[in-house]
Amino acid sequence: MLYVILIAAVVIFWLIAVDRPVLKVSFENGRMSKVKGHIPPSFKHNLQDIAEHNPFNGEMKVYSQRTGMRLAFSKDVPKKIQQRIRNVFPHQGFKTSKGKKRA
């Protein structure tokens, strides 16, 4: 009985504590250095354009939530750049329903 409670505690801890973004993009000196996850081509082009014109360092993560997508930026990304990225973010380009079949 104790092992069942222990396994449940580990599973709950894993679901809450582990960072699981849908998309993770790292920027270094105005270039996209790392991309983990699927990025729509038009959004990638817009990100490269923004980073070219205003070089910065930092990281952007996209999380899938019930209400839609949420963007999270590191503290290194300036507020004006964050707003420009939010303006070009394609909310329809990301799948919000996982495994749901529609008739």
C-alpha cells in the first residue's frame, strides 16, 4: 500500500515540477541558436527578422494551456521585443487539442 502512495507522489511531482514547453527558442546575438519543437515557417521568418533588426540574447517558451497558448520570455529579452514577438505569434498555427477527434 505504501508503494502505491509513493508512486502516486512521484507521478504528481513529475506532472507539476517538470517544465514541458511545446516550443523553446534560444537567441544569441540576434540569431536563433536553438529550436526545440515545431515552429511554423512564417513565425520562424518573423522571429529571424525581429532578431536581425534588434539583436538580443534570451529565451522564449510556448506553453499549451486549456485557454490557448502562453508565451514566456527570459528576463534578458527586452519588453519591446517581447511585444513585437507577441504581435506576430500565430495562435492558429499551433494545435490546441491533443488527440481529440472531431466529427
